[in-house]
Amino acid sequence: MRVIALILLLITSYVHAEVFPIQPLESCFSCSSKPSMTMYWKGKDSKAVVIFIPGGEGYIGLKEGQTNHGYYFYQMLKRLTLPYQTSGNFDVVLLDSPSELSPNQRYPAARGSFDHMIRIESAIRYYKEKTGLPVWLLGHSNGGISLTEFFKYAKKNNKTDLISGFIVSGVRSETYFDPPYTFPMLFIHHEKDACADTRANASIKNYQKVKEINKLPTEYFPVTGGLPEPQDPCRSGYHMYYNAYEEVANSIEAFLLKIYP
């Protein structure tokens, strides 16, 4: 069994990503003209695309020609594309910001800027056209603010049809989704999350509010495994699902497969 596992690990390690720059569909006086860099992992017989919006400052630093990213959180999401670790039936995209969003600010106000909104919309439209698949947005931590702000933006501009679903992961306690809802939602949070801004009990309350109203599938998955790390609890350990990769990837896959059997 160990030999088989090693062979599969070697096989999957050679699955390369591609980086595609996406030019914003619109411009504004305060917007950057730089493209959004995106890393794309293609699945097998894919049923949907999951676009990941990072937490923190939103900046990954992707470069054209880059074929992988070793950070364990991104490798965890990559599992959704690998038939050796999951069904492999989903594409995954990492959406990079060309610059840091709200650096050195306690609340990430830039997550609601027009520049950020149009970059998310541009990425959705790009990958819809590229793959012909429904697009889901996955926001983690500060990325949850991006989800709420984009939801408001989409409703205001009659663009909610762009969104096929949300995956709300380890989000800030301020995160709130105003009804009505028009798509499925999965909430994921580590039950031992020690980050002061992302308490699990706030995430549960948020989920319960959505669940009461949303007529489409809405579920909550509490992550129980993993390990802490001797670093900032808002950037490591339980908050980032350290060593709980299989549990988290499988929970996302299981929910998506209910939507796309």
C-alpha cells in the first residue's frame, strides 16, 4: 500500500497548472491597469470551476510561466482536480490581486472597491467562456468579505446569474449575506479556529441565518482535524486547515457532488 501511495504521489506531483493573466473588463480612475494573474488547475471530466479568493492581503505573487504553487492551502484545493485524491471532477483557479488589499488596516475595506469587484467579475466571465462550466466562488478569511461585497455588487447590477455557488471558508465574523439568495452555499470553519477575527460561533450563526431563508442547498461543515502552528493564528494552523487537507477537500467535493451528481 505504501508503494502504491508513493506512486500516486509522484504521478500527481507532475500535474501542472497554467497561469493566465486577465485584463479587467472595465476601468476607472482609481483602478489599476495591471491584469489579474490566475493559476488554473484543470480537473478530469469537470463539472464546475471553483475560483479561490485568498484571505490576508489577497496577494499571491503569481507569475506568467509558473506551473505550480507549493503553499499547502493551495495544494489542498488542487486535490479537487486530482482523480487520485478526490473524484477530480472540478477545476480550481487561484485569483491573485495585483497589489495588496488594505495592507496594515484592521478591516479590509479594499475588498469592496470597484477595482476588486470588476476583477472578480472578469475572472468569472473568463473561466465561464474558457471552460463552459458553472463558476463557484470560494472565499477564505478576508476573502469572505470579497464574497459578501461581490454578492451585493452582483445584485445591484443584475449579475447574480454569474454565480453558481459560494463556498464560505473560515470567514471573518463581520461576514453577512443579505437575502434573497439565488444559489447554493457551503460554510466551512475549523471548530478550533483561534483567530480573533474569525470565530467559529459567528460562522455558525451566519450559516443558520442563510439556511433559514435559502431554498437551495445550504450546509455547514465543521473541520475537526489538523494541527496548530507556532505562528500568527490568523495566518496558520487551524485557521488555515493545517494538516486537515483531506478532510476539507473531501467536504467541498461531497457538497459539490450533491449539486452535480
